[in-house]
Amino acid sequence: MVDSRDSDAHDTVPSMPGFARPSHQPQGPGTVQAVRPAERPLLRMRLLDAVDEDRRDVDVLLTALQQAVAEVRGLGGMVHLPGGGMSGILYLVADSGLPESMVRPWLIIPARGTAPPSRAAREDTPAWQPDLAPPDPVPGRDPAALWPSRVPAGIAHLAVPIPGGRRRGALSVLFAPGDGPGAAERAFLGEVAAWMSERLRSSGMLSPSSALLHALESGAGLPETSPWDAEREALPRDAEGTPSLTYTWDLRTGRLTSDRPVEEVLAGIDPEVMAGGIEAWAELIHPDDLPGAVSGFDMGIQFRGGFQDEYRIRRQDGTYLWIEARARTLTDDEGAPVKVIGTLRDSSETHTAAESVGRALRHMSDGFVSLDTDWRVGFLNQAAERLLGAAGDVAGALLWDIPALHAVPGLEQRCRATAAEGRPAGFDVPGPDGASWYHLRLVPVPQGLTLYITDTTERHLRESERAAAERAAAERAALVQGITRELAEAVTAQDVMAAVADGVMTPFGATGLVMLEVVGDRLTVVGSRGYSERFTRRLDGLWTVRDAGGPMGDALRTRTTLFVSSPEELLERYPRTEMLMREGGKQAWAFLPLAVSGREIGAAVLSFGRPRVLDDDERTLLTALSGLIAQALERAGLYDEATTRARTLQRSLLPRALPELPEVTTAARYQPAKQGADVGGDWYDVIPLSGARVALVIGDVMGHGMAEAATMGGLRTAVRTLSELELPPDEILGHLNDIVGDLGNDAFATCLYGIYDPVSRRLSYASAGHPPPAVAHPGGSVTFLPMTPDPPLGVAAPPFESHETLLPADSLLALYSDGLVESKDRDVTAGMGRLAELLSQSVNAMPASRADASGLDALCASLTSALLPAQGALVDDAALLLARTHPLDAENVAEWPLPEDPMAAGQARELVRAQLTDWDLVDDDLIMTTELLVSELVGNVVRHACGPVRLRMLRSRALICEVSDASLTTPHIRHTSATDEGGRGLQLISALCRRWGTRHTRTGKSIWTEQPLPAASA
């Protein structure tokens, strides 16, 4: 890169191939005549045309850039050109008027980036950016990290393309804030860019190396005292017995040194070439080989690795010599490249011989590939290119890394074994299209391995057909017995399809199978083998049972198996099937009608990849099999109907939707076991309780079947009923234990019942043989709640032990059945550990919104997907209930003690009115109703109970009022006569509130009411 900032800077960096350092010659005094503004652009272009043809390219670029910036009144400018052989990169080759810190991020930019130079070069059109920003990063370099901290805001950036065919550069100019170029300035910049392109095209200018640009940024380098022997240790080994020289390229100075005179190894080369530096060496490289050589250095230094190339260099007599170059990049302590060390050897003799042999090999009918000792492709002929890809794409690649050979099993192991044994080896492999076959023959040679590829498709097909026919004849006797057994064990229609595909296709050499069933008057697809999904969808519902214009309709109408041996025969008999024949890609067909007791239930189509005439034995066998298939398909239909009814029953017993509550956000998943009518007994529920509390329940009835599903439904109903009685968790489990015990000695169930109180943030829970719930804390840690292992319901001896724990705000509770964490390959402990790990990874990524449960739904899906096998392999039902807790804020809770005298009712009314006003619940009807409710509750306590008396109000999903006392007497609504003086208070309460009830506490009882909140406050 060159710039116009400081000439001293050029003394500290090495020259690049094709770039000489700009000389800053002092200019003599001159006289400038005044010109009109409209004539100034023309005058500047004339000045550029006057630049000498022998001026160095960098001087030419810098002169043109300075003229462009001056004419359009820019702050400064840059020129980017594509790199030598390193596609996708633009390099900064000249800049003017910009400080070093501002230029540094622009040294290397991606051609496909979004910065103006990248877009201008890529899209061949000017690119404008109103605010200067760092360019996109490239591997190993982040321009944003180099961006100066004090760049003035509002600097604009305009880039115009520098034409260059498929690979273009860009001329950039920066403008002061608010000062942009007009149409005339843009046109002038385009003229300058075109002038640059013409001068660069005529000079054959080399693009700079990205590695050198990296080196320019490096600080201290490696010591120059590294011995030659140590440097050789870092290089790839040259061929034994071949003379070579070792060289060092200092990226900081551009200096080249070698361990011996160059003419001793490379005869005819200028002995002084090393003294001329890297530029002198680049001038000797053949023009056709120069891009590849520069690209090798670019990539090797860019990625700090080794690289190898073979190219021609010019002798002093004008002829060219082939050399093999190997090199490796050395870096300093900070990882910046500072040296390249390498070896050079004369490979002309080898290359000449290889060209002679290559001409013969290139036109072989068989594919030929030559590998070096590193298993990399050195040569491949035209036949091999057609199979593996163009030589330019695969040359130098590892053989087994070539995409066309990915499907060859054990290729790397075979190659290494062949080279180790020193004996040829061969094997057959299928082609990538799935229809062709090839024989690969590996032959070891002194400098690697050769691979011969012979197309054996025809021979392989003939052998396969003959072997298939022989195998079919030998297995035909056992076929009926085997398919009968498989069909007898088939349960679903998919099982029938799989049994027929596995038992019939191979013996008959078929390549496709479609099975259809009658639904109404249409034939719908049950399943297929050997066809694309698109073609299968096309067939679904296409044919009717009585379709006289198609082969399926004929087969079903006549109840006779229909055989078509070729596409021509099919088109002749059924012209409307041309499209299906073309898309299906088959060549012969057997259409099997499936009927039971005179009723059509479906059809099966067996197809072949080649024209084929089935013999009489095969036709008779297929006709017999069609009856067996029909009976199995009918049984499968009945089974599917029973399974659907069982699943429908089980789903109906589970909650259709979980309630939306402000205290908890919930989501659940239920996954039944493998297909079948034996449904399971897992269930879950979320039950709103008084005092804004919520009950979370999960259970599992042991066993599978309709009885277990019915037991599950009964237990769920009992749980909801007992919850209405406001019983604690241990007492609810005691009642459930009695219910299960009454069902018989073989009835068992596990259950976990918990109550979450959002006011105290406490969870009280009890378990009957159920796994402990997991708690994911907001920080990401996951724990399992402690509990005493009680026996399952039905065998337990109450009382059950009750537990209580304090939950942090926005904790995530996971209640689950054992089917989620236990499987045949994993015990419960390991499954719980995996559940904890998944919860810990996911809990922080979910929103804590009280109204949006989509995050929990997604987590339920991901947890069940990660913990459960495929549905067909799931041996036990699994249930998962997730609940994110949301405590009730203190501002939504108000509580007061009341005196035990008749004045308490009036005081309670005053407190209620004041609190509702504080909560902005100023609806007159609501205030009056609430005062009346509280007054009745407090009056009943003062009259019929004993203190201490407390009043509590909660603003949650409803307006909740609670009056607590020390009495255990439960009030009941009773009928009153016209002459009764009391007994109407509870009737009034019931009429005024949405619901009310009594909840027993440790110190007495609490009578509560719930009223709906106004819409604006809910």
C-alpha cells in the first residue's frame, strides 16, 4: 500500500511483488494559469494523460487519487484492488489525505462486504454511504477493533468501480459532513477510475499480497538468528536425493536469503535474483503461473500455515524451468506473520515426463487419478473429471474429501492399507446417482498411489438381475410363510405396508411399492417405498374405485391382478397414465386389488425399474399374496379405529386448556406410549384456589388400558372436588388413597399435589410415590425439592408427610411423571439429571411474561423432544407440567387487625373504602358492594366466633376479601322463614360476590369472597 502522508514510513516496510515504493521528488517552481471551474476536470484529465508510461504503477495510482480528491473537494481517498489469486478480497493499494489510524481498518476488506468499496466493485456501480463506518471483517482480522475512537461524525463515503472485467476494484473519496458530490463530481470520479483501469491493464500490475499487508501491521518480529537447520524442521520434506535450497523471506524488509547459491540448484537462473528481493523473484515467474503462485503465498500467510506449488521461472537465456516450491509461515509471539521459509528444487525432468504420460492417460476411457504421498490429488484425466469434478476444483484435495467420493465406505482405510501392503486392491462401489456402478482399483507406486475407475454398471446390473432371480427362486417357497407371519403380527396400516415392502420387494426384485386404501370412493395412499414424496402426494386421492380409465379401476372392478411389463404397454392400454409413468420413473408394474368378503378395501402397486415380464409362478404368488395383504389391511383398519377411540377418550380426560392465571404461567405436554389401544393413566391439572393460591397436580395410574384411563379420569375429578374443600395437600392425598384402595388390590397410582401461595411465595406439597418436582431458579441453578418417599396411592398408610418451601420470584417448577425421565436405556436418577441440565440451559432464555405462555410451550416441546425417544419406541406415557411462579406484589396486599366489638364492622368499611381508593378502584358499585360484604363477614365473626379478627384484601385475578378468626366453626347457608331475625347474611354474601367459601388455617379459619375486577383494572 502506498500513501501520501509520510515518506519516512516507506523505509520501514518491505516492497511487494509488482509494487515499487513511490518516490517523492521535489517539484520545481511553476506558474499556474487561472482556468474556469468548468474546464478544471478536463485539465486534470489532461494532466493524468501526461503521466509517463514508464512511471511506476503506485505513483500512477497516487497521482490519479490526489487529482480526484482535489477536484471533488474531498477530505481524502483510497484505492482498493482485488488480490493476486485470493478471491473474495480487496486490498488497499493507495491512499491520500487520511491519517494512519483511519487507514489501518481498510487494508483488507471482503469483496462481498457491505462497505462502499466492496459494493462498488461487486455491483459495478457507485456506492454511497452518508456515515463512515468500519468495513466487514475478514478471517483473522476485525476492522471494528482497529477503528479510531475519534472519527468525526457525519463523514460521507463514495466509492466508484474501477473496471477490470470480472474482478473490479474501487476508488473511494471521503466528504465533509453535509458536503456531497454532485452529478459532475461523480462523473469525474468515474472518468478517473476508468483511466486507472486502462493504465493498470496496460502495465499488467500485480495485486498486493494480503500476507504482506498483515506483516506491515506487525510489531516486533522473530530474531534473525534462527539457524537454517531449525527452519528446515518446520518445512514439508522434499523428495529424497533431490538437491534443493532453503530460502527465507523476511516480511518486514522484503529481503530474500538462501542457504546456498541459487545457481547450484536452479541452473541458468540469475545468480543475483536473491539480492533483488521478492520483486525480482516475482519478475522471473511465468505470467501464466504468477496468479497461482501469488495466491499460494496469500493463503499460506493469511492462515499461518504451510503451502506448496509448482510453477515456471525464467532462465537468463529466456527459457523456463519448472520448480517445486514448499514453504511455511513463521509468526511472532503475537501471532503476526514475520517470515516465510521454504525450499526450492528443479522439477523440470519430472514435469516433462509427467506431461508425456499425462497426454496418454488423459484420453483413457477409464478414469485415472494420481495421488501423492499425502493422499492429495495430483492429476486426473478427462474420464475422472466427469465423475469427480473439474481438475481445478479437486486438484490438491484429499481423495476422500472430494464430494463425489463421500459415499464410498472406508475409502481412506482402503487407501492406507493398500499403500502399507504394497499390493493392488480393487472393490465395487455404487455411483452417486444410485443407478451406476464403478470398480475402483488402487495401485501403489513409489511416490504415492494411483486410482483406476471403470464403469461396471451394465455388468453389475446383469449380475444383480441374475443373482436376484436365483435368490428369488430359492426363497419363493419360504416367502408365503414369512409374509404370512409378518402380516399376522402387523398391527397398524403402516405395519402392513412395512411387512409387504420388506417381504415382497426384495424377492421379486421390485424397486417401488405403493399401498392404497379405500376412503369413500377414493384411493388414498397408506405408504410407499421407492418413490419421491412429491409423487406420492400426487397419487393420494387421484384414483376412484370405479375409475374405468386407469389400471387401478380395472384391477378392482375385475378383482384380478393386472400385470404391465413395459411403459409402451401401459401407454397403449391406459393413455392417461403418461404423466404418472414419467414422474414415477418405473418400467413395469403389478396392480394388486385388495378385497375382503366381496368388498374393496384398497390396492397395492408393485413396480420395477426395468421392463420385466413376470413368469406364471410369480404371477400366481402375487395373486395369493394380495388376499393375505387385504385381510391384514382390514384388521389394521379396525385396530386403528380402536386406537383412535382410546386416544380420544384419554385426551378428553385431560384438561383441554390450562387456566390463564396471573399467579402462575403454565404449559403442559402429554406424550402417549407406542401406538395401541392400551392407553395410559398419566394426568396433570392446574386448579385456582382461594386467596389467589393455585394448586398444581400431576399423577400416574400404573398400567395401561381403558380401566386405567377411567381411573385416571376419576382421580382427576376427585382432586378437583377435594380442592374445592380447601384441604391441605396431605389430607387430599389421604382421601385419594381411600378412593384408589376401594378400586381393588391391583389398582395403584402416584400423585404429587402442591399449593402455591403468591402472597407468601411458599409452595406446600405432598407426594405419594411420585418423583420430586424440579425448581429452576432465576439464576439458572436447578434443584429437586426434598421429600420423604411415601408409597403410591392404594398401598400407602396415611398420614402423608407435607413439605413447604420458599420459592424466589419467577421460579420455574417442573412436575413430571416417571415416563419422562426413565426409559429402558436410562434410570430415573440419570433422567432427572438430564432434565436438570436441560432446564438450566433453557430457563434464562425464556420470557418471564405473565400473559405469554409461548416460551413455556416451546420449552415443553424441546424438553419432551430431548428426553423422550421416538413415539414408536416410547414404552410408557409421559406427562410434563411447567409453571413459572409470579408472586403478588406487596402493593396488591392489604391486611389489618380488627377489634372484637360491634364497631369493627364500621372500621372495616372505612378501611375497605380507603384501600379501594388507593388501588384506583373507584367504581361506586364496587365500593358499595365490597363494604357490604366485608361488613357482613366482620359482623358474623363478632357475633358468632372469637378473635383475634383480621381483615385482608388482595388484588389479583379478582378482588379478594378475607376475614379471619380463631374459631373452627364453618358457616353454612340455611333456609330462613319470614319471621327469622337472622341467617340471611350468607345468602346476601352469596348473591353479591362471584364465589365465597371457608378455608381452615393453623390458627382457625378464614371466610373469603371474590369479586370480578373492573375491565380496566383486571
